[in-house]
Amino acid sequence: MKHLLASAAMIAFLTAPAVAQDADTVLVTVNGKDITLGHIIAVADNLPAQFQQLPDEQLYNGLLEQLIRQEALASGVRDDMSRALRLSLEAQETALIANFVVDQAGSGEVSEADLRAQYEAQFGNAEPTPEFNASHILVGTEAEAASLVSQLAEGADFVELAKTFSTGPSGPNGGNLGWFGLGQMVPPFEAAVQALEVGEVSAPVETQFGWHVLILNDQREVGGPTFDEVRDALAESVREARVAAAVEGAMAASTVVRAEVEIDPALVRNSDLIAD
């Protein structure tokens, strides 16, 4: 009996289908067109992240059925495509290949030396720029703002007045806006802040948001960001430079002959021109 069981197991092993490992392995043929394991892998590689999380069996079966249905639909028209479809496929193929080249150019590790060189190129000659720490009280009219200036001149507490009267979102925080640099505030506000000494209160300032009373809490000079602060941005800049170099190189190596023909740009929307 043991020998019979062993023989049956061996037969089952020998007759079981082999597990396909080759990308060229044909999984199904639809109207004479082979669908291979490689086709499924190529589609899976380009799926959005949420689909990448599916269990392997569900992903495999879903993609196989999708490709079967797509081939069944496509095979009926592949040999008799309209001009519009043919041109669209040509454009999509070119775009797909170009995107692949761009992805390849921008991929790969970015060395520490590349990061340091990019940092030096971007920030090596950075001049110190001023930053301001200011508070404000926002009200609706110039008269209200003038009244606040008078109260402050008489010794009123700026923080308490901001909490009581300011209509801006910083009011509950005593009007404090934290640190900000040039170009971050609207021009009239920025100009008023720049004209103040630390601890000085401004005259009423009008912006599109209303009337402001400002106080400059502090001021400092800052240089460029530290290397670690911009490491990720530097890596992205290096990759963008690689892509730009790849595009420039491809263009330099290409022969581009522009036809001497006048085209009405409005024709780009005339799909009748590519109809059969």
C-alpha cells in the first residue's frame, strides 16, 4: 500500500502543470493573439498605488481577465482601424516611450556629492535677508484704528487690545503673526513693518483686508536654509536637472525639419480632418 501511495504521489507531481517563471510564457490566446505573463507584469507595474495593495491572486486574475476582454474588443478592429484611432495610437506610443525615457533619466540614486554641489549652486552666494516678527490689530475703519493707536500711546497693552478688538484670525493670539520674510505680506503691510523700529507701533495702515495697527516685536537677518533643511528639495532638483539634460541631449542629437507651411492654429480643434 505504501508503494502504491508513493507512486500515485509521484505521478501527480510529474503531471502537475509547471509554475511559469518566464515573461514570455503564454497564458491565453485570444483570436490568435498571445497574452503573456510579461503583458500582465507590464500592466501591474503601472497601476496606481491602491491597486498595488491587492492580494497577488486577485491582482493576477483581475488583470488577466481585463487583458482578455481588451483583446477581444481590439481584435475586431485592429486590422481595420480608423485614421483617428491609428493617429491616436501613434501619439500615445510616442508619449509612452518618451515618458519612459524621462522616468529613467530622473531615477537612480543621488549622491552626497551631487547634493552638495546643488546646494552650493543654489545657496552658496545667498545674501542674508530680513525677517520680521510682528503683531497687528485688524479693524474695519480708520477711526477705529486711530483710536487704538491713541490707547497704545497712553500705555494700553497691545495683546489685550488685539484680543478684544481685532477681527483677524490672529486676534485671540494677541495679534501675533510670527516670523515672516519679504514678499509674504501684502505690500502696504510689508512697507509699514519695514519702516518700524523694534517695539514701535505704526500709524493706521490700510490693506484690502481692512485697517491695521502694527507693532514690530523683533527683527533678524537670515541666510539660506541649512543643507539638511533642503536635502529632499535638492535631490528633486538634481533629478529635474538630469531630465532636462536628457531632453536637451535628445534634441541635440535629433534632426528636426520644420515644414515651410502656414497652419491656422484653430485647426487643432477640427477633428473632421482626421475622420475617414
